[in-house]
Amino acid sequence: MTAPPAVDRRLLAAIVLLGAAIRFVGLGSESYWHDEAWTTVLIRGGPGDLIHRLLADDAHPPLYFLLLQAWSGGGSWVSETWLRLPSALLGTASILLMFRLGRALADGRTGLLAALFLAASPYAAAYSREARSYALVFFLCLLSLNLLVDLRAARSARKWAAFAAVTAALLLSHYMAAFFVAAQAGAVLLLRRDRPGLLKEFLLASAGAAVLFLPWLPAFIVHARKVNDSFWILFPTLVDVGRGLGEPIVSPGPVFAGEAYVLSLPFWIAAFLWPSRIGNRDGWMLRLLLLLPPACQILVSLKRPLFYTPTFQYILIPLFLLGAAFTARRWTLAVTIVLLATMAPGLVRLHTESHKENWREAETRVAAGLRPGERVVALPGHVAIN
């Protein structure tokens, strides 16, 4: 792919700086919340300790935690800023990958608009400010799609090997990424006529990804049984589904169903409007990537409730691309303002409201009230922690 024109590079740099500011400013201002505190427990010690805890007390694959363990120097205590920094870096890098993907599917204007929507997304920014695996999954999804679009145009053994590695990394970062992988398989079926051999090469690369995941398969079976026996997610109602499809656009925090419906509607409408700068077949590929993952979670939830918006937030990738492709074609400035306005309340909320438990203040208040010789007894959320 050729380098973008100078004007696109300058605009992209400004968009990346905007996204970085949203993700990095005040990164450590809030204390760890429950899940992040659990992350700090999981990564203590060495890889063997981490794997033991994941098998005994958790239901997640290991890749993100292994990377964070290495980043934190063996899991010794580090600041909130330092432990969240990898997520912020991945979230910022995702903006560049979004531009590249939009330019490959349409043109530079579409890529810039898609990058702008991602940079300003309160939901993507919020999970780029957490010591959890969501920013890594989002980045890997974008990397995988970029590789797939390149491979649709021309065969490359090196890129297929990278695609297999990224697919395995996705499954080893979060099990719910399997629905994204399934959607990509559907996308290849749509695109198989674009180049002879594409489907066969995809199947071979998928087999390679399965081989890379195979060593973790026994642990996955343990986790699947654990989730089937008991899990905290409740069966989704129609209201939950509607809110869940709107929240990734609207806000990182809990929102009323009506707010989610109304504010997310412009993006959903733009995703299905014509004309678009993205071709018809590519457009349906993106709509498949948009709709299939949450649909799969709803279907699985008929047996074991798993519908949880953060685990399919990667639908923002096709949603922003489709919105950008329509916006780049007609009434660009006006539509851009409308779409950004739908995310503005959530963006303000991200930097003005607390979204995590304020354990620092709790520690300060408890310490201030202690008398000599008194002890504090805390009941942890996970009583089986070793």
C-alpha cells in the first residue's frame, strides 16, 4: 500500500494526538477497580503462578496477563498508570490501524473519518484506560482485518502466517473473540471469488491458528465447564440487547436504554445507508462483522448467558468504517458533526465522572479512623485466591 498524501498524514497525526490525549490524560487518576485489582493478583510471581491462578480461580485465557506480567516485572506492585499504559498504547495504535483499513477498503477520507470516530469514541477510550484485555483484543481484531484485506488482494505466505498467529493470539486473549473469528470466516466466504485460492489459504491459516491454540485447549475445557456450572451474567432481555448494542457508541458507563437507543441510532442508520465509498461486497462483509458477533452471543445465551457488551466492543470497527464511508460520500461536515455529537456526552462523562471504585479514599478514611492496636478485616471478592 502506498504512503498517504502529506495532507492526510498531517490530519492523521492530529487525530492520533487527539486520541492519545483522551486515552492518556489522567490515566492513573482513579484507583484500581475490582477487575483491575484482580489483574494485579493474577500476575504476581512467575508464569507458572499465573497459569495456576487462571485454572483455579479464573475463566480467561493467558496471553494478556502473561504480557502484563512481563511488563510489570513479575507482577510486583506498580502504579495504576504503569499497569494501564499497555492498554493506552494499544488503543492509540488502533487509531492508525483503523485509518489504514478505511483507506484500503475505500479511500483516505474514509480512513481519516473512521480514525476520527475511533479516536473520539468514549467506549474505546475507556477500555484503553483499563488493565484488562479488551484493548489488546480490539487491536488484534484490527490487525487481523488489515491482514485479511491485504490477502484478499494478493497471496503472501508471510502475511498468512501472521494472520494465523494473530487469530491464535485473539483466542488466547479472550474467548469471546471466537465470535469475531467466526465472522471473519463468513467474510471470507463472501470474498472468496475476489481471488482464486483465497478460501483454501484461509482454511490452512485457520488450521495453523488451531494448532497454536491447541496447548491451551485443556484449560479452555476447564474454563467452559466452570462457566456452565456458575456464572454472573444474567439472561439478556430485549432491553438489555438494545442497550448493549447502543452502549459501545454512547458511553463507557451504565446508560438508560432510551439514551442508548437514541444516541446510537445515527451510527446504525449510517451503517446501512447507500451510497457509500465502500464497495457493495465489502459493505456486506463489514455488516456481517457488525451483526454476527452479538447475534452469536445472544444465541449462546439461550443455553448459558454470555451477552456482555465489552466482549464484543470490536463491532465498533465495522460500525465506524461504514459510518465513515457514508459520511465521506455525502454532507461530510454535517454528518460528521452529528455522529461526533452522539459520542460527546459519553466523552464528557469519561473525564468528569468516576467509573471505578474509589479505594484510595476508602483507604484514607479507614486509616484516619484507626486507633493504635486496631485491625481492619477485609472480605475479598474472590475467597479462593492463593
